[in-house]
Amino acid sequence: MSPAVADLPSKPSLLESISPTSVEPVEDKAERVEIDRAMRGPVLLFFGAAIAWLLIGSLFALLTSLKFNLPDFIADYAPMTFGRVRPAHLNSVIYGWSAQAAVGVGLWLMARLCRVAVRHGGILYAAWALYNFGVLLGVLGILSGAGSSVEYLEFPRWASVVIFAAFALIAIWTVIMFRFRKPGHVYVSQWFILAAFFWFPWLYATANLIIFFLPVQAAVQGPVNWWFGHNVLGLFFTPIGLAAAYYLIPKVIGRPVHSYYLSILGFWSLAFFYSWNGMHHLIGGPFPAWMISASVVASFMMVVPVVTTGINHHFTMKGNFGALRWSPTLRFTVFGAVAYTLASLQGSSMAIRSWNQITHFTHYTIGHAHLGMYGFFTMVMFGSIYYIVPRLVEWEWPSASLIRWHFWLSAVGVAVMFASLSVAGLMQGWALENPDIPFLASTNFTLPFLWMRSVSGIMMTAGHVAFAASFALIMLKAGTRHTRPTLLANPDEAAA
């Protein structure tokens, strides 16, 4: 069998491809059910904790957004001031929601693709408890005033040690599973997951070590910070998101990945070029010219993995875009895949020195970050969870309406946020470049767009509530048991 097939049948119909029983031989189905039952506990724990942190982070985000327009709102209580709430939001959604959703999806995919009985599952329970203890310590530390001022590394040192230990356990388990996988092809999703679970503890430990524990000179800490901040997105969250997309898109539509070799080209070019990217955020700073120039070149070279991946996803989906009307998983995942292409190309453009001079230090950068982390990664994680959870609990999602509300609130919300922050950032940047415009005016220009940001945040939070409600209902096995997957529309009507 071609490695691009990723254990799919040759050519089932669209409706058949969503049935958990029709696309796999009986012996494969029994094997997968066994693996799913073994992974049920740890994966659902990671998903459940991730969703809880998503709700907490969303509340922090709303509070942060409101403070742009209402700076005196809860300003007399130190833990709720902007300087603490904003990093609490950032770290809640990065380490609480995003990292745990990535871990849950990555663990399930690795177990499924290794096709071997789960080994040492107790490691995962210990990692889950340790990890959430570390995140809780970190968020409380930030709110109490013990956080650092280093972006993406605001957790106190003692919390970062706990998080590293937990992730080291996850990486060890992943290596064990990969070592004892069944003979056969190594699918591209396994490449991405194995690399991501190795890269994250290495990045996190290195950055914490040489910024906090054995600090390098202050002038070097800026490059280290952006080396970590950019790579945690490009070498951890991006590989997990792409691994999920490469698995789910073919799985749902029932056809192989367009090109296995394009996917491998995308993997290696991502691994090589992304690690140099972070320094373009320091254009204009007091750093060696070669560092900035190398980062600018690497940022443009990121066009290679991005375009390669986009071509692969497009030609895999070609002829099956109608499935977006009825498949929850496909709708979220394809939205995320498109956002990945747009966010990545936008990121490359922000390495142009003249353009960077306008957009840097403005809301434009924040809009770009939301398109990448939410429009791409989070939407793919939503789609992955909608696919994985029914197979773990052996129950279907009880409400298609909740899923539909979740998608549109999240999709429209992130689109409005991206658009409003992008326009606000450009106006802000052009005003800052004009010496005839007072600084205060450059901020006043953005106020209507910041209200739009708050409205979009409310929409996204409402979507998260719908998502959490769906998760709670399926965990309780509420509603009538479905005999087939929950769909957003009738596939026969969609095909017609």
C-alpha cells in the first residue's frame, strides 16, 4: 500500500467515509476500538482540562479587551489590572488550552497510527496531573504578581519546572509507542507529532534555562525570547495542526493524501526554515545585522512549506468540497488549513523591512497572531476533537445545532477580530510614521476597532460555551443514541 493512503480504503463514497464501520476491515476496526479504549482516559482528561482552560482564558481575554476601551474597569484590584490579566489570558490559552488540545490529539493520532497496544499508559495520567498543576501554579503566579515580563514565558520559574517535567513524560511515552509501532510505513502525521513532542520540551527548557536560571547577557535575551516565541508556534503547534489536517481530511472524504512526497518536503522545509524566523520581530533593534538578515531570508523561505502544504490539501480536497456542508470535522479543519496558508504568507510579508516598520508595535501583529493561533491551530483542534471524542466514548454528538453555532460564532468571530485589528494596526502604524500626527491621536484612531475586537471576542466566547456544552453532553451520553455520525446537513442533499 502507498504510504500516502494512510490506512484508508481505495475509494469509498462520501457517506461511507464518515461511518466508523464502513471504511476499515473488521480486523482493523477491532484493533482500533481496542486502542481507543486504552487511550480513552488520558485523552479525555487532556481534552476536558483544555476546554476548561479555554473558558478561563476566554474570560481573561474579554476582560483584557474591555480594558482597552474602559481602562478604569476593575483597575483598583491588582490581580485584575491589565498588566496581569493580559499575560494570564495569553498563558491560559497557550499552555492551558492549546498545548493540552495538541497533546490529546497528538497522543490519539500516534496510538492509532502506530497500531500497537498502548504501553505504559500510567505515564500519561501522571503527566496530565503534573501539567495542570504547573499551569495552575503559573496562572496564579501571574495574577499574584510573581510572573516574568518575558512574553510567552510569563510563568514563574517554579511553575516552568513542573510543566517541563510533565512534557518530558509525554515525550518519553511518545518515543516508546513509536519504538514499538507495527512494521510498515511511517505516515507523515507521525513525523510531525514525534518532532513536535521532541521540539517543545527542548525549546521550553532551553529558553527558561538561559533567560531565568543561567541568564545570558541582557542584550541576548531578546533574540532568545523570540527564538522561543516563534518556534513554539512553528515547531510545536504548527506540526500538530498539520498532523491532524493530514490525517483528518483524507479520512473524512475517503481518499489518500494527494502527494506523500510533497508532505515530506513540507515537513523538512518547515523544520529547517522556521527555526530561523523569530529575529524578524527585532528588525530595527540593537542586534547584529546578520541575525536579522538571516531571519528575513528564512521568513521568505517559509513560502516553500506553506505553498507545498496548501497545494497538497487543495488537491486532496478537490472534487469533495461539498462535504464541507455536512461534516463538522471537515468544516473546522479546512477552515484551519486555509487560515494556515493565509497567516503564514502574511507572516512572511511582515519580514519585509519597510512593511515591518509600519506594522510592528501595532495591533496588526496581534491580528496576525490570532489568525495563526486561532484561525489555524484552534480551529483544527476543534475539528479534531469533534472526530476523536465519539470514538473514545462510543457515543455521537447529541446536537448538530450546537456544533453549527460553535463553528459560525468562532469563524465569524476570528474573522472580525483579524479584520478589525489589521485595519486598526495599519492606521496606527501610518499615524506613528507621520511626525505631524500626535501620538495620542494614533491610539484614538483605533478605538472603534477595539470595540469591534471586544464584540468578536464575545462571539468567540459564546462559541466556546457551545463547544463546552457539547463536550459535557457527550461525556454524559445525553440524548438519543445515534446509529451514525452527527452531521450538519444531509450528505445526499449536499451532493445533489
